[in-house]
Amino acid sequence: MNEGIYMVWLIIQWIIGINLVSPILLFIGYLLVFKKSRPKSKASEGDYAIIVTAYEQTHMLPAVVSSILKIRHKRYLIYVVADNCDISDLSFGDERVILLRPETILASNTRSHFFAIKHFRRAHNRLTIIDSDNLVDPEYLNELDRYFEKGFEAVQGVRKAKNLDGLYASLDAARDIYYHFYDGKLLFNVGSSATLAGSGMAFTVDLYRLCLEQLDIVGAGFDKVLQYEIVKRDKRIAYAETAVVYDEKTSHSNQLVNQRARWINTWFKYFSFGFQLVGMGIRRFSWNQLVFGLTLLRPPLFLFLLMSMIFMVICLFINPVYTMGWLLALATFVVGFFIALFASRADRKIYRALVGIPLFIYYQLASLVRARRANKISIATQHYQQRQMEDVG
């Protein structure tokens, strides 16, 4: 093999392989520098606008609103933006709930958010974004208050699984646990920022408007743009593992493929933000920007795992010694994955579902095929009121 081509081949392997061992490196760094970041004392209450967005589907709105009304907090109003929805059967008998239906179809998360902002009943100083399929823990706002009290302007809560019925839901939950642990808890505790997860996140109203008011974001991925805009300003996104929302996990294969197609599309669309933040971090000596930028450059989980296995097989025919290196790196990743599950006290259903990972990867590949036209797929994840038994065999 030509020496130049061989060097490029080695570099590509290193770029992919580092993603397998980086979780363990991050965990070691966390163990070395960790200090408890959650304040012990009760914080003063902020005034929250809780924005709940729905697109086309409304059948889950009563449940999420009911859960929010159980929050133990005195200062909040709920703004339900029902975009392209039939609201004739919707009725909320609490004055804290403001139901908004745009006259024209918005078909955009941020457009819905700013539609709510324009209709604020009072000058809230904080807002939090909740999906229509979420349920909210009663202490959610109190836990967010603790981080705002410390001076943070952006906080990501934890999205726990609302349902673990079936193989796909459990594997979806396992994936979330992995990302929450490494891209949330550990990243924040080593001095960088937690990644945003699309819901269960809160901001000062001023910061949210500063970051997104001049942008018109369509399709999936507004959270990717928002986290870039926040970290670009060298502000840190806090991770509040005690601020809990319960998220509906993917339960059908078609639902999984469409959802992941949109997510993969957003990674290819926005991963270049990582290069920009790495450059800023180097120029400004900002650990926050540097580490967060490197995180954004990492391919989706299934993609770098698949590429790693392909490289390992190829190395069998080129240099078997490298195959041993890939095996060691893959084993390191597996250890890191189980550390996340153990540390997060994952449900037993999730462990039992791990045997279905090959099938899960198959559907991820199907998502990759659809990723190019992902924005033509409905922006709303389809949810089902009655779960069906899944054929996993």
C-alpha cells in the first residue's frame, strides 16, 4: 500500500477509534475533578413560562398539562402551542393554562416557542420547553431554580423513560441513559457544558431570545443550533440530574426509523459547529468551547460503532495486530456503556433488551438511508395511544 494512503488510513482509524475510548477517558477525568455541583439550600423561585408544543396531535396534551399543574412551585404559567391541531375537544379548566393556536401553520419548534413568547401574559424571567409527550416531576422547577441561583442561564434536565414496553423502547432508553451520563452529567462536571436534549431544558428568557430570535429554524435540530449559540458565547449549559421529565420512548419500528432519520440528518447538517467551537476554544483558551466542540464532532453512536467493526474486519487482512487494537477499543466502549447503565441505575428491562442491539442497529441503518429526505417527514414523532406487541423474532 502507498505510504501516503496508508498514513491516511491510520489517521481515519484513529479518528473513529478515539470515540470508543473517549467515554472512559471522560469518566476518569470526572473521577479526578468531580465536586458536588448541586446546591444544598433551597433557591429563590423564578417566574417560569412553561412552553408545551404540539404539532398535529393533541391526544397527549391533557396528560402533560395535568402533570405540570402538580408542580410544587408558585410562579409559572403554561403556554400550550397547538400548531396545525384541532383543538375543539381541548379544554383546560385552570387559569394558569393558556391555549394558543396559530392562525397559520408554523411547522417549526422555534416558531412555536416565539409565538408563545409573543403571547406571554407577564414578563417571565425564565422559560422551559416541554414536549407534548412528556410528563413532569413535581419538583422540576424547584430543581431548576437551584442552578439558575448559581448563575447559570441555561439548564438541561434529565429525560427519563416514561415507558419501557417492548424492545425498541428499552433500547431507546438505554441510548438516552448513555448520552445523559456522558454528554450531560460528566461533560458538565468536568467544566464544559451539557448537550441539549430538545425538551426538559430551561433558559433565561433573555438568553433564549438573544440566541434564536434572529434565526428562522425549520426542520429538526433547533436544540443543536441553540446549544451552539450558547456555547459560542462561552456560557455553560448546566446539567440538573434532579430536574426530571418523563419522555415517551420509541415503541414502533417505523416510528424509530423516522425519528432517527431526522436526528441523523441534523448531525450531518450541524456537526460543523464542532469545528467552529474547537477553533474558538483554542483561540480563547476556553475549556468549555474546546471540549464541547469535540463532542459535537462525534458521529451518532451506531455509526461509529458500525464503522469500528468494519475497520476491525478490514484489518484482519491488512494488519492483524490492528484488529487486536480494535477489539480492545470496542471492549473499552462496552465497559463504558455499562458504567453509564450501572451509575444511572437502569431498569432490568433495559439490560434484558440489550440482546436486541443488532436489530436496533439495522433500523438505524434504515434511518441513515432516509436521512437525506428526513425534513420531508412530519416534524412530529407519531405516538400511539395503544401499544402493540412487537415482533422482534
